[in-house]
Amino acid sequence: MSSTNDFDFQSQPPPAVIETERMLLSAVLKQDKVLPQLIRLVEPRDFHDPRCQAAFTAMCELLSKGTPIDMTTVTNALRRAGQLSTFGGERDAIQYLAETELAIAGWPAAAEDYARAIHDVALIRDAGQAANRIAWKSLEAGDGEELLANAQAELGRISQRRVTDDPDLPAILDEALERTAPENRDRYYLPTGFRDLDGLLDGGFKREQLVVVAASTSNGKSALSLNIATNIAKAGLPALFFSAEMTTGELGDRLLYGEAGVSLKRQRFLDAEEKNKLMAAANRLREMKLAIRRRPGFRPLDVRAEAQKLRAEWGGLSLIVADYVNRMRPDNNREQTREREVASISGELKLIAGELGCAVIACAQFNRQFNYRDDEPRLSDLKESSAIEQDADIAVLIHQPDPDDETEKRIIVAKNRSGAKGSFTLAFAPEMTKFADSDRPPEFSVPWAKQAA
């Protein structure tokens, strides 16, 4: 008796339901009005038989043009697409379609069941192929963590293809009402801790949103994003901050001194009171579910892997910060323009937000052209890719109106898919890398630079 170790996966035919695939085509040819309800359940690539895949693709094309679907129109569509050779020629294609409609027992009433079965087996096939790729990569892998991250990314992309039933209107309304209840707000909203920003966003970021925080070099995008992550963690909501540039030491200093309200310039001159503030701040921060990760040139798959690990450990994850997009690498190693790489990174971060049910902040830089202008930044100033702008649900731009005054920053909500746009001012303490509402608290009035001298 052979063991599972002797099983040759590659020699086995991939799982498929060829008969069911043809029954679905039969159902559509018998009654083409069933096709619209199948589109969300199955797509051409789910079909294993190339003839079924070509025929279903032709049917979808006819549907998009409002053309009736029958043997003649499908044959014509196959001819236009150059797909008749898939069947062996036009005569064979006509014979195949005629047999499918007349001899195959595909019932329109069962079309949705056929579609679900085809899609389910396609996911199994995808998972098997992914497992095979992972097995081959394991033979030459030099880094176990990277192999695991790649495996999680592969399976994550397959998971995104799963078909889920859309809720009916009563369920949608019930969820909308649930969002209004104060006790349920943490399930849907992530308060940023900044009054005017939360006001524009109707309470904060929402889960599954991609948020872009952009600024010119050294103008506060990392500081604001870290402040937001800290505020969300203070509210008891787990957060992950990924950095491609700053060291963990630099991030730790920013986090600790900002929380304590002590100037970073005082590090060598700390008095007893300041040391006590730092100790108290460290104790508060230790209680938070806030993870700091530093990976130069990290990829979306690194973010996904770490986020999945933390979500399992903490029982949930509310926010991910990727600092920053222009220093990240794409998941694949194909040679392509930097604009396409950034578009790929942005798209993957959007998928991660939806997959893990958390908000994702993608920090980004402005392009060089902005530095030669005197006006406020615009979405078109985002560096290297317009895809960041298109993928973002919310875009927050940071502007320093007075080049000589770092203590005041203009925050511009330039895009908000689900609410208002607008701008407001935040106070900024550069020596603590800390933002605050414009009616600044007492510690923001202390002249830190003079104390540190």
C-alpha cells in the first residue's frame, strides 16, 4: 500500500466538473434570461473545458451588447473572437452548440446551482495549483518567512474570489441602523483622535477603507499616521505600523516622547519630572495593542503576512499603516515601470483592507513639481502613480502654509468617497513629532526648542 508521501500530485488530472459546465451552457441556450443572475457566481476562467470557457465568454459578450443568445449568435461571436478553432472549426462548433442545447439536460431553473458548483471546483483547482507552486518554491527557498508570506498571499488572492451572497434590503437597513448605535461604533468606525478630521469623516475611518496620507518630504505624513495609529490603539483597537524608512529606535522615540509630551531635544538633558513622564507614558503604551515593524523595501505580502499573524494573536486588527508606498516593492519581480509597480502596490493594499476588514493608511509623497508651486497640494501631486488616487477611499494631504513655521499644518481631505471634503488646521510640535487639534493643549505651548538649548 502506498503512503501519501508516494502520491504524485502532478500526475493527477485537476478537479473539474465538465458535465456541469456543459449543463450550464445548455441552460443558457434554452433560456438566455438566466445568464444575468449567473455573472456574479461564475466567470469564464472558472470553466476547465476550453470549449465551455470560449462559449461562456461569447455569451457574456452578447449579454453586454443586449443581443439574444442562441446557437447562431454564439457562433458569430466565436468567429469574431477567433475562437472557432477551439472546437475544431466552424462546423464542429455548430455541432457542439446544437448538442449542448438539445441533447444535454441542463435546466434553466438549476442554472445557479450549476454556476456555484463550477466556481467551487475552480477555487479548489486554484488552491491546488497554488500549493504546487509553493511546493516548488520551497525547494529553492532561502528564507522561511518569505516563503510563508508568499504562500499566504497566494491563498489570500484565491480567497478574494469566493462568491458570497449579497444581503437583501432588510439586512442592509438593519446594518445601517446598527451603525448608529453608540455601542456598535467601534465595529464600523475608527476614531482618528483629531476632532475636525473625525467630523469630516463622520466619526473616523471605516473598516475596509484605503486611506492615503500624503505630504512633501519631512512634512509630517509619518508623524500624523503614527499619531492616528496611537490614538486608535488607545481606544482599544489593535493597530500595525509598517515602516520602510525609519528604524524601530526612531519610531520608539517618536512614540514615547510624543505620548509623554517631552521634547526629543531633551534626551540628553532630562530632569526628574521628564523621566517620570516618560516612564508613565511607557507604561500606558505597553498596554496598547500597537505593533511596530521595520522592513526596508517591504512588500504588500509582508504586510498581509504580519497582519494575519497579529489578527490571529490579538483576535482582530483595526488599522494598518504602510509608511510609505514610494519605498515599497511590488509582490512580483517582473520588470515594469515604477508607475505600474506603485499601481500594483496600491491595488494590493486595497485588497488587504477588504480581506482583513481593517482600514489601511498608505503614506505617499508629493512629486517634485509641487515643490515649485506656492499653492495648496492637489491629488494630482501624488508621486509616481495616479492609481493611488483612484484606489483611495479617502485622501488626506498635509500642507505647511508658512515655510518658516512648522507649528501649524493645513490638513486637506481632498477625497472622501462616503462623506464631505474640506480642510482645517492642526497644531504640530516638531520636537515631539506630535499633532493636536488647533486649540492646542497646554504642553503644546511650551517652547521646547528653548528648553533644549
